[in-house]
Amino acid sequence: MAIECNIEARGKFLRLVLGSLSIIGSIPLVLLTVVYGVLDPMVGWALIGMSWAGGALGIFEGWSGFCVARGLGFRTPI
């Protein structure tokens, strides 16, 4: 099955921005886990991994124009 564009330019832009912010926003989590040791390593790395995975998905959706939720039949406002 080929991936075809199912979101408009506004949705693509929003997904790119939010995906980038998610990855950039994980920097404090990395610092709190690795450098300062405030967070438990198991919890910290789980949060970092989820942040990076969500950010990567958002960037992919913005770049390709394919929304996974819409592909599954859910209606999204943007």
C-alpha cells in the first residue's frame, strides 16, 4: 500500500513544528537523567524514548503528508 498525502499544508506544518519541539524538549530530560542524575535511569530513558518516538512520528507525518490517525479512519481537526 502506497502512502498518499491525506493532510493539508497547515496540518503538515503543525506536525513538523510539534515533532521538532518534542525532540528539542527532551533535552532537559536527558540532562536530568544523564548529567544530574535526578531522574531514575529507567524512567528517564523511557520518557526520552517516548519523546523521541513521538517527535520522529510527527516529523515523518509533516514531511510525508500522511497522518497515521487519519489513515486508520479517525477524524482530526487539523
